[in-house]
Amino acid sequence: MAQVGRRSAPRLPGSRRPRRRPAAPRNRVSLLDLVTSVLVVHAHPDDETISTGALIAESVVRDIRVSLLTATRGERGEVVPGPLSDLEGTAALTTERERELQRATAALGVSERFWLGEPPAREAGLAPRRYRDSGMTWIRPGLAGPAADDEDDALAIAPLDEVVADVAALILALRPALVISYDSGGGYGHPDHVRMHVAALAACRAVGTPFAEILHEPADDGEWFDLDRHLTTVTTALRCHASQLTVDGSDIVHSGGQRDPIKTGIGLRVLPGQSASLRDPSQGLTDVVDSHLDPDSLGRHGTRGRQKGV
């Protein structure tokens, strides 16, 4: 704008107005900058690596303490063809998947692991129990639904209030700053994934701990992390789950032959609840944020509205 009392310099035909200097960027903060401890909640061994392996590895290098809660031993998992195929449907598969989980989480740097239904992930006063893999059936490519033959101890039909109470017991024991688990669809519809989303979210709201759901593509109200630098770590952890998958280059090959790219991109969206703060109780530090988080304030690894890369 010309100053009062002075004329603006004439513009030559075809010339452009001088560009305005861009405004200074707002200070941006990543969700992971607000926490020093997280609890990651999954349904079966291998889910932690397939869905959140890169995020776990990123958290570890940021000196965030990562705890893992696994709900079942994956007893009904289909075994890939090969030397372990005889384990399918046997008690020995349970033992093998426990070993695989131990090796994979060590590769990722997980600080501590817990089984749902066993103390401290068990409501006080109740005897320990095991939640069993509910199984699934494919409704259509990419979407799973309930199996036709749920067993009595299957996670998907266990009393929801009991599952919620067990998750809440672990949250109260650990006091993580943030709990991370599936979205409402369980990623691809597996009934155990959906169950753990419902239970983890309800437990967080009951005890006042922030909950973040996993996003599979960028969203305006979430934060997206591109974590290709952790590909080697994730690949090493994936190879530990040898009964369930094989790694072929940059792809995961599942027991049925389906191929998926190894995931190093992941998003998080904090859901609204009773708590509007992210805090680390061990430090007594409270960072008050909106429970959805202002997407304009996210950003070190977040990208808003971009298309997901392959």
C-alpha cells in the first residue's frame, strides 16, 4: 500500500506485483513432543509390528518409554507354508507366537510387555484369565468379519466391562501419558481389533488418559508420520513373526499369499474424552491441549491433507 501523500510507482505492462514476505510460521509441535511414555494396545502378536512398528521405533529413538499390551496369543492364526506349518491349530503355536512376540518387541525396543487378563492387566480381585483369539472370516477383499465358530473364551464375546476393567487396571498401574490403539474399524475389521478399540477407548475415558487412534492415511484432524528411516528396524521385527508372514523385499507376504507393503507411514488422531491434557504423571508435567489437537499446531512430522504415498 502506498504511503499517504505519495503516489505509488507505476506498474509496467506485464509486470508483477512484488511478492509479500510470507508470515513467520507458527511454532509447530508434534504429538510425540508432548509425551514421555505411551501404552500401545493390540489384539495379537505381529499386530504391533505390522501396524505400529515404525511408530514404536520412532518413539524409542525419542526416548519415549513404550509399553505394549497384547490381548491374545493369536491362537487361531494361519501359519505360512513351510517348516512351521504343522503348528497351526495346536498348543505349540501359542508358545511359538509368544516367542515371536518377544523377539520382535526386542528388535523394536519396547520397554515392557503385558498380556491382557494377567496382572497388572487384570482387575484387582479377579483370578488371571486368558483371552483367546476370536478368529475371523473375509467378507470381501480387505474387510474381515466375525468367525462362525467363536469359542467361549474368545476375546470378541468376552464381557466388555471385564475387558475394559482389565485395560484400565494396566493404565492405572503404568500411568502412560498416551494410549494408542486401533480406529473404530479395527484397521480392516477383525473383531478382536474392533474389540480392543472399544475397550481401550472406554478405559481411557474412565481413568482420564488421552487416547489416540491409528490412522492409515493423512487426515486434517490428525498427525501423519513418514518414518522410512525405520524400515530396517521394522523389517527385522517382521521377520521375527515367521509363523505368520514372510518378508519379500519391501512387501509382507501373509499366510494366504496376500501381499502388503511394509508400513512406515502412520497417523495418529487423539479422540475427545474426559481428559483434555497430555501429561507424564512421573514428571508431574501437564501440557494442556485440545483433545483433538489443533491440526495447525501439529507438524514436525505431520502433513495435513496430503495424499498417502505408497
